[in-house]
Amino acid sequence: MVFNIESTDGSSFQCIQKLPPYSFKQLCITCLLSLLPYISQCATHIAGNNTNKPQDSIKINFNQKIADAENDNIKLTEAYFEYGKHLKASGNSKKAIIQFEKALEIAQSSNNNEKLATIANYTGNTYVSIGDFTASNKIYLLALKASKKTANSGETAKISMNLASNYNYIGDYEKATKYGLYALKVKETTHNLERICYHYIAMGNIFRENDNVVKWEEYVRKAYKMKDVKDCASISDIAKIYNSLGGLAVRKEKLEQALMYYDTLMVLSKKANYKQGINTALTNSAGVYKQLNNFSKALELSTEAEQYFGENPYESIFNKNFKAELYNLTEQYKKGLSLVNENIQKEEINYYSTEKLKTLELLYQLNYNLKNYEKAFFWNDSLRSTETLLRDQHIRESFEELETKYETEKKEQQIEILTTENKLKNQRINAGIAIVSFLTISIFLILYILNIRKKQAILKQNDLQQQVLRTQMNPHFMFNVLGSIQNFMMQNDTRKASNFLSQFATLTRATLNNSTAETISLADEMNMIKNYIELEKMRKQNKFDYTIEYDNDLEVDFIQIPPMLIQPFIENSIKHGFKNVNKGGLLKISITDKIHWIEFVIEDNGEGLTNKTDKQNSHKSMAMSIFEKRRKLIQQKYKTDFKFEILNLKDKYPKQSGVRITISIPILNND
């Protein structure tokens, strides 16, 4: 006989009893007697379930605190905040955020700015851990506003730098720089050295993303110098210092030195049981071994890093893309494809544009290598669409931002001029009714003020004109290159077109950054020139070659010059000099330090200047016209010579052809 025994909590078990053939009465008595031990077993089972069911003592404690707090906002805020921190520590960040939001609402309603700043900053960090930077930025701004109303400068600086790091992560470098410098200003003006190393490293990372290696290294060195000073750095800050030193070594192609820094990071992190530091050391070391073509070691380290991942989904997405690249390089295409298929299905990948593009690129390459051509072309189309969307959006936003900035400054200047004129009118009226004995003094005072304001207005106008000219140069330059890309893509060579677009993206970023700067390093100018020539060389199907010569002792990283002045002349050499050249074209660029200026000599072996080209060139291009205006403004502002000359080589050397352009650009370093 089988008995199914079910408890009140829904659990059940079976009792099996074999019975002999009895009379009905005997059978009933026997059944009841047989059931007694199982009824006891059932009671024990139910009691056991109730006893063994885990109770969340922390949640009970939390509910008790809420009940005890009643209408005490401070106790309510603290209760929600502490329970939220418990949930986050347990790995449930989304539920933790719900508790933080309740705590924030109460803190806001009670105008408790100190508590509001602390909780909002913690909430912003939690949003970052799940990859929601939009929500994180919103909460950080709330935290910063509340913190400014308190006397806690350290908290204000920390929140501002967290906000800067967020903007840096999503590519908004202007806001990143703004909030980063504000954080440092607060720390330094209040002489607050607590965790100053964190702020230096975060500021350095902003310059790293802008490819300003000099400033990046400057801030890393500042942090390194202060790391052993009491309270200036936490273990995570020291880990970031060695990670940044490793990154600088990689940028300088000193790979063995980079591995030494990452090994130091590993030792320190393991000693402190700092999992994020261990993960960073393993991941970055894997990247170095990949550059050294030691793919097996790189794969080993990236796999080991997985056990140290936190909640941030970026770590997993980046790691899968990295391993997929290694599998692609070692022809293990199916393994790589499995990883990127996982990535593209994650909703969080939309927060990380760089990794999304990399995932799409790998989906195309791996499917192509596996001869899944239909899927390969599908992912290739998705990749190009995403690239175009991101590029067009970035360019459009940059142009709109530049235009808005210019119009705003223009209106502010007009208001300032009108305000000045009104003040002068009032001063003249007051002077007319003043005592005669003060009339002469008043007139001299007015003239003096007018003279100063006039000089200031001229300087502001000069700076504004230069900015407008640089802004005009930016779209002109970019539209020329876009035209080149369009011509190239019409040839239907998608692989080369992809390389072309990738190089153009690098050039676009440098152009957008440099066009708004008053000065840039000679190294940045040279890099931009190289990228532009490579693009044109690709478009011309290698019908010409080029050389760039300069003395190895030339301090290209430290010499500051006005940006984007050389490109128009290089453009003319390629466009007109090599117009009818099918092969063998040569463009020579030499750079010489003349102490107070840098001499650029641009020479081509093209057809040179003819009567026909002279007539064509009599109508100057927009870029050349802008160059001439900028040259005059720079001469006027800095009181220095800025010369350039054009020589038709055939006029001086009958056996040579081509054009030589000599430009003497003044050095604009502060010293």
C-alpha cells in the first residue's frame, strides 16, 4: 500500500507499506497502526522544513529599523542606504539601486545635503558597475550640487573626478577635462592631499584618451612621486599608478618594461587581495604578449583573468573580444565565433561603442574565415552602418557644438561692447554736470579706460577670429578627405575601404581636437600630416611616395606651433603636382629647428607651375585663403615673422620639375 503524505508548505513524500490479507475491520486497525510512524515522520519533516529554512537576519533587522524610525528622516535614510549597501555587496546591484533611490528621495525632501552627496555618489558608482553611464552621470551631478553646499572639499573633489572619469569613458573629453580640473583645483586650493594620487591618475587618463602623452605622463609622475606620502594613495590608487606606467611603456613600445610594471601591479594586488588590480595586471599583460606574438601566453592570462571579474559587464565583453581575436589569429575560428556571438546578444554592449564595433568586425572576419559568406556579409553591413552612424553623429555634434560656442561668444562680445558704450555715455553725462575742477581729471580717466578696453577688445576679437578660422579649416579639411573616401569606395574594394575608413576615423579625431586648440605639439602636427598623406596615397593607388625628414634631436613633443597650417600646401602638391603623374611621384617634407621658428620645406617632383596652372591658382582655394588670414593674425598677435615662399624648381634648375614651398612657422611655447 502506498501513502502520499503532503505537508502544509507544499512538500510531499511517499510511504510504502505491505499488508497481509485481513478482514475489513482488521485492515482498518492495521492501517491506522501502520500510519502512526509515518504521521510522526510527517510532523518531523514539516518541523524540519520550518527549522532549516534560512532567515534573512539583515532584512529582518532592516524592517525593524524602518518600523522604529517612524517619521525620523535621518534614521529612514540611513536604514535604506545600509540595506542597499548590503544588497550591492551580495552582488545584487539592481535591487541595491532601488534602496539607494528611496534613501535619496528622503534625503532630498529633508534638505540633508551631506547625506544626499554621500548616497548619490555611492549610487553613481553602482550605476557604473552595471554599465548605465547616463543614469550615473545624472546622479553624480546631483551629488556634486549637494556637496558644493557643504564644507566637505574632499567629497566635492571626489564626486567631480568620478564625473570626469565617466565623461572620459564615454568620449566626452571636453566635459571630462572640465570636471577633472575642477576636482584638482578644489584639492589643491584647500591643501587636501587625501587620495590626491587618485585625482592625478584620473586626470592623466583623460589626457591619455586625447592622445596627449606628454600631459598623461606628467600626471602619472606626479602620482608616483606622492604615492608613499601618508594618506595620499589607497591600494587601488597605487595599482592604478603602476598600471599607467605600464600603459606609458606600451605607448613608447618598451614592451619588456611594461611587463615589469604589470608584474609589480600583480604582486601588490595579490598581497592586498585586490581582485580588480589582479584582473587589470593579467588583462594588460595578455595584451603585451599579444603584441609580442606569444598568443598562447596571452590566451592563458586572459583566461586566468576571468576569475577576478567584478559586476561591470565591460570586463566580460572586452575579454571575450580579446580571446576571439587570439582564436582568429591562431585559426581557431569556431571558438572565437562562439565568444563574439555571446557578446552581440548582450544588451550592455550598446553602452560600449568601441567594443561593439570590435564585436561586429570579428563576427564578419570569423564567419568569412569559416566560409559562412552570407553571415559574413550581413555582419559587414552591420559594421559599416554602425561606423557611419557613430561617425556622422560625432561629426554633427562637434560641428553644432563649435557653431553654438562661436555664436555664444559673439553675442557675449556684442553685449560687452554695448555695456561699455552705455557706461561711457553715463560717464560723459556725469562729467558734464561735475564740478569744473574735476573735469580735466575725468576726461583723462575716461580716455585711459577707453584705451585699455579697446586693446582688450582687439585681443579678444583676434582670438575669436583665429578660432573661427580654425573651425572653418576643420570641415574643409574633413570634407576633402570624405570626398577621397567616396571615390575610393566606388571601386567596391570593401577591405581597403575598411582600412581607409579606420585611418580616416583616426585623422578625424585628431582634426576635431586640433582645430579648437590654439597651439599643438609639433609631434601631433606631424602625425596628422602622415595620416593625411597616407589617405591620399591610398586614394591615388600609390602613384607617389613621400619622405619626412627631421633631426633626431628635434624635441617634437615639446615644441608648440599653430595647428593645421601645413596641410593645404601638401594638398596642393598632391592635387596639382601629381595630377598627371601615373607613377614615380615623390613628395619630400623636411623639418628644421631655427630656434625661434620651425622651417617646413615641402617639395614635389610633379609638373610644376605652368601658365595654365598659374591661372587656375590665381583663384585661391578656401584653405589657402584661410591660411593667409591666419598667418597675418598670428603675426599681429605674437609680433613675430611668419614667412612662406613658393619656388617653381624649373625656373631655377632647368633640369628639375616640381614646386618647393618653404614655410617658417613661429614657435609659440609659453617660455
